Amino acid sequence: EAGVAQSPRYKIIEKRQSVAFWCNPISGHATLYWYQQILGQGPKLLIQFQNNGVVDDSQLPKDRFSAERLKGVDSTLKIQPAKLEDSAVYLCASSPRDGTYNEQFFGPGTRLTVL
Amino acid sequence: EDQVTQSPEALRLQEGESSSLNCSYTVSGLRGLFWYRQDPGKGPEFLFTLYSAGEEKEKERLKATLTKKESFLHITAPKPEDSATYLCAVYGNKLVFGAGTILRVKS
């Protein structure tokens, strides 16, 4: 079974530029999550999708971050414009179950550096 | 506000030296406590879910336990391949991860 795929793996941009990350979850997984992990900290949930609907985006900085899940499968996370404090690893995870956060499968992450 | 504190921040063990990692939490209405393992440059890997005080789960050299205020991850006779960051997360009103414990096991 293929795992969660993310791309790119690394991205370096200047502040005020835009950037987008892509995630392909495990086939058949209805729930998809995006996390931000700053160095030395645990992951912080940004947004949760159930199929193609948003379940929780309470911690997503909506003035600069946006996310969508295409046809309930792939997802993109965008930052526009980026700030220095956005430097982090962005993790995507998927789960076959709904609403309980149980047994999430994580991708390798995208490491973003904002200069 | 839901909070998770993990201790110690870092732990060095000799191969075979058993120990425990702690996850203390404050949450209104615990709906689940999760343990994950994270290797450098990789995403977290799911280990356990615990739902109620007194619950225990085991997997190979790892055993997770839960009380009303904290969870322990016991590592019995660790091997170098157990070296990783161990993350604890709680689900109450929202999902909150701790900062993790960095474990190094030397042969």
C-alpha cells in the first residue's frame, strides 16, 4: 500500500512570495489533515478535511493560508504572502476514520525556508 | 485551554537500559491520547491510542499507560533502532501535540 505522498520535499522562497504544497493521501482515506511543525515543536493542526469538506480550520491563519481538497482526494496548501515565521515543515496526514484523529498516516513533509 | 507537556526533553540510554517517557496533559474531556514516533526527516508514525484511565497497550518493547492526568511510554530493554523523537497528542476540544522527547539509545 502506497503511503501519503507530498511534494515538493524542500522549498526556499523569499518573504512576501507565494508557495504551494501538494498532498496525495492513501487511497480510500476520507480524512485529510495539514500540520505545521516548527523546529523543536510538535505538529500543529492547520486544517482537517472530511472528503472535500472542511471539518476544522480554526488554527489556519486565513489571511495568508488557504487549502483545498480536490474531488475529495488530493489537497493543496497555499501561503500568500509568506512571512519569515512560516519557516517550518508542513506535514500532510490521512486517516480512514472520521472525527477521532485515530491512527493518522503521515507523509514525509515539505520543509519550507522563508528568507 | 488544552495543554500537553512531555518530559524529559531528551533522554540518553544505554542499550538494554529500560526507562519511561512522560506526557502530562490538561484537557476538558479527554477523547483520546495518542503516541507517535518520529524519525529525523520523516513524518510521525502512529504507535498507540488510549481512551480511558487504566488502559494499557503494548507493541514490541513499548508499553503505553494512561491515568487521568498523564500517560507514560515505557521502553523495555531498548535497542539503538528505538532512537527517535516520541510525540504525545491529546484530543479534547481539539488535537494538541506535545513537543516530544528525543530518545537516543547507544550500543
